[in-house]
Amino acid sequence: MNPSTPSFSTASLYVGDLHPDVTEAMLYEKFSSAGPILSIRVCRDAISSRSLGYGYVNFHRPADAGHALNTMNFDVINGKPVRIMWSQRDPSLRKSGVGNIFINHLDKSIDNKALYDMFSAFGNILSCKVACDENGSKGHGFVHFETREAAERAIENVNGMLVNDRKLFVGQFKPPNQREEERKARIKEFTNVYVKNFGEGMNDECLLDLFGKFGPISSVKVMTDESGKSRGFGFVRFECHADAQKAVDEMDGKELDGKKIYVSRAQKKKERETELQHKLQEIKESRVAKYQGVNLYVKNLADGIDDERLRKEFSPFGTITSAKVMMEGTRKKGFGFVCFSSPEEASKAVAEMNGRILATKPLYVSFAQYKQERQVHLTTHYKQKTETPTAVPDPVTTPCQPAPPDYLMVAKPPTQDYAAYSPPSQVAQPTPSSCCIDESAIPHPFQKMPSAVDPATPTTMKPASSQLPQPISTQPQCVANTSTPTVSPHPAAAATPAVRTILQYKYNEGVCNPQQLNAQPRATVKQPAVRVQGGKSLIASRLASASPEEQKKMLGEWLFPLIQAIQPTLASKITGMLLEMDNSELLLMLESPESLCSKVDEAVEVLQACLPQQPEKKPLTVPPGFHL
């Protein structure tokens, strides 16, 4: 029987190790020379449509598939050698591991083809692969034979053979769980002992005398540098596990020449790193479980608040195990942590202390979270917002329905709000509808607009420096057009139905006012950026007299220009994200540029993780006839 012909009847080939750019057309061009092809498929990701690196080629005749496997295996397609095998719809043979062997100590020059040629004489090979990483071969590989007998012949003949001056190890493949069980069994029966932290005067003879009293020793070695001096560690291999265990128990921590030596079971570097990672993870999980629900994060602390003052302020709510104000050198960082003895006490402290004024500053108090947890929470929250956006009425198609300002939304901003955040040079034109749109219906993040504005009445805007910004009016008005259509003396024009006159508007920087083109100019005043420093008492009084919804609108009006100066293109979305936070923390950001920059950077990270998954926004097109 031909080694490349399987005992089962099939005409399908599996083609693996494909370059990401390989397509069905390229595979057809390659394999069509072997015989008539029934179908070709490159497997791709269901969401991104990227190639998964493998595919299938189905021939009409099994003989043609066998010819392609014999002549084209490991040929280069698009700069990368492909791996071809018979396709098996039943995975039981592959999962059982029967006929699968493991080869170790391979030379770096041995690739998939060389390994296939080395073992093809022992039987039909279903799969053959050399494990590789970014640096090339990892020195081991796998060969899966169709039968157990072929695998046993390969192990008997190749195990211990010298290939490129390297002695190969060939054995039965073992799944990871079985290898882990054997590793744990070997640990319990270790004979090699690792010794460190002894002086430069230690040599092999001294180490042998030191550990020889515990039992027969097969080898001993003190590691030295290029000059022959001891590097402070070495190995002792006993003949019996009991002697090695006794040496570890009695010698670990014993003082030698004024130093405490360390004695333990010898480990490979990879095993030691894995064990250390597991220990660190266990410590982290235990710490999280210990402080879950009892550790509080306190922010917006005044400079005069220290550990004792922090403990004193929170002590009425329960027993405090620790209270710490974080420092950077001698400078306080403005936040700290308070840990209670029970979750009930911590919950009570959050409810009572969050927003309370302490030394003229409102506190922000919440349960402490790791940075990774907070990032995951923000990402998940934002994805939920973007996946289920709130339906917003279009003020162009449905002008009589209210539309909230764009900066209060997390979802993709509607097209009609684009003008509110565009440079002054851009002009938008309302779409003709059953009634004309008043300019005041278009929301603006800086200026409170009147509920209704008569386009024929000039309006003078007061300077924003004289008062704080007012909450945005989100109730667009439907203004009936009273203009009379001009009657044309031409018969054709007379037969044409009357069309309502559409007013053309122009947007000025800083304000949003209606202005007919070619009409009398109106008095407009450029509105400066909002400044909240120095007006803390006025801000607090304005917020206290407003409803929760109006408070969010007012805070959004004050935050938006500050955020726009940092992130002009993402200001709307970042403002909407930050408005989800507590009002006391928003006030802190208005007072502290460092806090605002930190939150903006954090929001940008979340947006960068989520926005690539959103569909691209269509560019705004300006209808002909408008002046930019």
C-alpha cells in the first residue's frame, strides 16, 4: 500500500499553515493540475472574515487527491510552505491519540518536510508537524500515524538515533493532563537538590562533605564563573529520594559562614516561573477576597487631610482596620483608602460620606477596584450603550419632537447634530419638510436658547461672561411658515404645486442664532469659553436649586469646552461618558485639570477599544448652493 493512501476512501485534503492572504482562487490554481476539483474552501472567522490558516480541497477522485498529497505537500504558496493531509470528518482517531508519537531534541534545521521524509517509511502518516515560534523550530515535533503498529515501529527504530549530531527522543504522545500527573509524581520522588547562598570559598569537595552525611550522592556541582569563583549556588543529586528529602528538611535555613543557606528541590527555570506565577495569582486572589466589599476609595481630599483625620471622619460608621492617604514623596495625591471590618459598615460609609463636604471639598467615596477591573467595567458598560443605542427623533424629518443634545448621548451622534460641533466655516441646510425648523430647535452645548424665536425679530445674545451657562433647552419648536408663494404668470409655473419657502441659516462661532441669508445683519456676541474657577459658591448654589436632570445638563455645558480643548474630535462622546459619573466627581474635574486629564485619558482608552467595532460614519455632504 502506498504510504500516502489511507485505508479509508476519501477525496478530500486538509491544507494547513496557509498564509493569511491565500484565497480559494490561489488554491484552485495550485491544485487543479492534479485533477478535477469538486470544491475548495478557505475557513474564515465568522465576524472578521479573516483566514484561519487552513482550508479544504475536495477532488472528484481519491487518486487525484493522493497524487496532490504526494507531489505538493510542503510546497510554498505565497511565501509559506503548506501542510497537506487527508481530511477526516470523524475526529475520534485524532482525539484518541492512537498512533501519535512525540519527537524531541530535533535540530533547528529540521522542518515539516524533513520530519515527514524521516518517518514516512514506517507507515501512512496522517499528520506531521514541527512546533515553531517566532524564532523558528522549538526543537520538538509530532507525527501521527494511521495505526498503532506504525507508531511502535517508528519508536523502536528512531529512538536514540543520532540526527545532525543530536540524539533524538521518540516516544508515545501523552496529553497535557497525563504529563502533568507524571510531573507531579516525579516531584514527589525527586533526588536532585538545589543549594544557594553560600560563599565564594565553596567548592565541590566542601559541598560533598556538607551533604554526604544524609546518604549516597551520585553527583555534586558548584556553579562557577569564568574566573573559577563560586557563583553562590550548586546542585547535589542523591541516589535515594528519602535522603534528598531529609537533606532539604534539615539544611534549609541553616547558617553557614554567617549566611543562611537555601535548600530545596531542583526545578527547571520554566517550572519555577510557572510556580511563582501561580503563587502570585493566589496571593492576589486571596487579597481581593479579603478586602472585597470592605475597602473604600476616597477621592478629592483636601491637602490638610492626613491619615488620622481620614480615620476620624469615617470612624462613626464602624471599626476601621486601616486608613491611608496616598503620598508621592512629600506631596499628597488627593485620594486614599479606608478599610472597614465588615461590608455593612463600608456600605453605610459610602451612602453617608459620598458627596459630603470635607474641608471645603466634596468627597467622592466608592468601593475600591483594581485598575483592570475598572477598565473592564467601563468597557462593558460602554459596549452595552453602543450596542443598544437610544432611538433619537430626527429634528429634520420629525421637527416637532424633542431631541437631546449630542453630548449627553453615548451612541453615535445623529447627522443633524453635526453642525453643533463643526467649525464655524461649515454650513448646514435643513431638509424640506412639512414645516420650517426654527434655529433654536438645534441643541448647542454652550448656550441656552429661547423656547421659540421669531425669524423676523432680531435677537441680541448677552455675553456669557456675565453669567454661568444655562441648561440647554431640548424642546424644539415647530414654526409654521407664513410666507406666501409667488404666483408665476407662466402657465407651466401656475400648474406647479405651491412649495413652502425654506429659510437658509448660518452658524456663528460660539452661538447658535437664526439668520436669513441676504437679510439684515443681527447683533451677535462671541461667547468665550466657560470658566468655573473662582465661582465655586455660585456653581454650588446653581446646582443645589436645579433638578437632577438639569444638574447633568449644566455640568455637561461646563465640561464640554474643557474636554474639547484636550480631545477635539472625541469631546462629545467623552462628555457623555463622564456624565455617567457622580456629580461630586464631576465637580472635582472642573476644579482639578489633572483629574480631568486622567479621566479623559481613561475614556479615550475605552473608546479606542470599542470604536473600531462600530461602523464607519458617513461623511457629511454639503448640498450645492451653500456657502462655506
